[in-house]
Amino acid sequence: MLKKILSKLPQKSAKSLGSDSPPSELKSSGNSEIKCIAGAKTSLSGLNVVKRMSAAIFPTSMTSGMEIVDPNLSFNDVPNSVKQNLCISKLNLCCVIHEELLDTVEKVTKCDLKHQALIELAEYLSSGSAKFNESAIAAICKMCAVNLFRVFPPKNRSSSGGGEIEDDQPVFDPSWSDLEIVYELLLRFVSYSSLDIKVARKYVDSSFILQLLDLFDSEDPRERECLKTILHRIYAKFMAHRPFIRCSVSNIIYRFVYETERHNGIAELLEIFGCIISGFSSPLSSEHIAFLSRALMPLHKPKSLGTYHQELTYCVVQFIEKDQKLASTVVEGLLKFWPVTSSQKQLMFLSEIEEVLETCNMVGFQKVMVPLFRRLSSCINSSHYQVAERALLLLNNERYISLIMHNREAILPLVIPALEQNANNHWNRTVVNLSLNIKKIYVDLDQRPVACKPHEDNLNAENQRSVSENLESAAGVHPVARDFPALVAPSAC
């Protein structure tokens, strides 16, 4: 009875127990690709230096149903219809890391095959005949992630905490011969004119960009230079990622300033942002102004300022050219982080102050002139002759002379005593002579009214005097004195 009941139950087919795909499709789904992925995972877990990408981002079934092509074939030996599949096969071949192989001969052979495949891929992409469908985009992003994204071992980092001058020799990555080609492939990919951005954004996502930004901490300057170009292209082409990139770079700067004070790629990141800031539209948004005050200005604090000061100054000046009102914000930030004991950083700050005030208007200057010239007066009296000489040369700048003399009542009482103290007490003869010459310039200028157009101002003074004389004669009033100089409001230069 039980056998009769069981015989009437429906039998499950072998097909329903397996995958929904037909057996023929499973056989042609790319055995070489599966081996590549398995090999890559094994080597990566052994090295423990590569950050694995999510399986949702790089699915292993992306090439299901694709015609399998031997990756050792040359692009010249296959028809055009097969080249794209061959490209994907070569990309999958390059996903394997061969560092764990113990057999030296086998390791050298496989590394040579991988290097040759990378060279052929670079030539194929440079030919202009490459096409990027979703399978190819997924394959190239996966290959770049496996080969590039890694954690740098702590022992390769500089043991010094950073100083005024970095004397450490650059460290060059021994695997640069392969990394250079991978970076070239990634650059050609993100620069491809007919790239479908909507599809590529699925793979060049926030996780991909974050791991790309982590590579800026590489000690190899060649790698940082490649990353700088690639990140700039990604920022230009993937517009949806722009706010995320700016936020991520800000986080890197915050961590550098307030936690570690150690990062190898701050100069390159600032160089990228120099170009980005020049493209900001006016008026600046609150996000951009916050980036200046919260990220760029605190970068003046670390000891290693000299390694990126030139790029930082360029970014700051770009902000002021967009909005001159920000000059007072920048000067206040410089005064806040002004170095007291580091003469080398004081020289950098004085140079930056000079560039900032070159683009500052009168209103912005008047907001900060008193605390600024108090600080400059202390620099004039510095016992370090280079700091004193640099501050005196700043006072000899024509732009500064104009700004000072238009506000002489507030500034000269701060400057003249410092110049007199230098003339009487400074040990360096060059500083003494320079102080005497600059004091003479300001004393001579203080003898007469300051005006940008003296001829027009003299005419106005004469007109005012004649009008007052006519009024006095008509009223029968005799003035006590007539030879006092007329007050002339300084006109804007």
C-alpha cells in the first residue's frame, strides 16, 4: 500500500535540483574565469594585503554564455568579432597574484605571461578599437582592484614623525613594472570617450574610489603621480561622484591634521584640488567655503608643511580670486596657526601672506590689519636674520606701501618702533641697513597726503580752499590760518 502511494508522487528531475541555467550554458560559462577567481582569492587571503571587492560589484557570472577564448592568443591572430572576448579573457588572466608560488621557475613563467598579457591589453586599448560593454567594464575594474588595492605594510613607512625638511629618499615599489601598466589601463578606461557612464558607475562606485584614495599614501612618487591623473579624470567624468570625492579628501586631511600627521600624498591631493577650485562657480557655496576654513587652513599646522606648502598656497589663492572677501578669513587662519618656534615655517607663512594680500581689497585688509602688523612687527624684530629680512622685504612691496599709507594712523605706530629697534639693536648688518632704508621711506611718505592721483587731488584741494575763502569774505570772517593742508580722502588705486 505504501509503495503504491509513493509511486503516485511526482518525481523531481535532475535539472530542477541544479541551477536554473541549462547544462550547456554551465559548461560554457568560462572555466578559465572560475579558476582565475579562485586563484585570486587564494593568493589574496594569503597575502592579506588586498581589500576584496564585493561579489555584488564584480559578479562571477558576468561572462556567462560568453565564448571562451584562449588568453594566450594575440589580438592580431583573431578576427575583430572575437577581440572583445579575448580582451576579457586576458583581463581575467591578469587577476591572479602569483606571490604565493614556491616554485621559482613556475612563478617567473606565470609572471612573464601576465606581464605580456598586460602589455597586449595596453596596446589594444591604445589602438582605439576597444569597446566596453558591461562585461568588459566589470572585468577591467576587477582586474584593477585585484592588482592595485592593497594595504601598505607599516615597516615601509617613514619612522620619523615629519619635520621641517623631509630628507627621506623615495621608496620605489619592486612590482612597478606591472603596476605601471595597470594604471595605464585604468587611465585609458576612465578617459574613454564613448564610455557609458551609467554602466561604469556601477563598478567605479564609492567603494572603488575610497580604495583608490587610500593608494595616495604610497611611498612611490611614480604611483602617486599616476593616481593624481586618474582621480582628476574620474572627478571630471563621473559628475555624480564629485561631492563624495570632496568629502573623502576632506576626511583624509582631517585624519592627517588631527590624528596621524603622516601621509605621503597630501601634495598630490592638493594639486588636484587646485584645478578643481579654479572651476568653482561664483558665488561660492557654503560647502566650498567650509572646505577652505575646516580643511585647507588647518593644513598649516603640521610640521611637514614644507612638503606641500606650494600646492596649499595655490589652493588658498584660488579661493580668494573667486571671492576677495575670503582674504580676511585666510589671514585670520594664518595668524591662528602662526608658528612661534619654527623659523622655516615662518618664512613660508610670510610668503603666503604676501601672495594673499596681493589679491586682497581694502575692506578685507582693514578687517585684519592691526593683528596682522602686530605679528609682522614681531617678525621684523626676530633674531633669525632670514625671518627679519623677509618681513622687511614684505614692507618694501609697492602693494603693501599703498595699503599701509592709506591706513597709516593704525599701522605706522606698530611698524616704526619695530624698525627703530632693529636699527639700534639687531646683530645682522643687512637687517639694520634695510630697517633704516624702509623707515626713511615711510617717514618721508608720512610727510604728505597719500593719493593715487596727486594732480586731481591738488585741484580738488584748491577748489575747496577757494570756495571756503569766498564764503568767508562774503560773511566778513577772517580766518586765523590759511596755510594748513587740506584733508584729502585717499581714493582707491
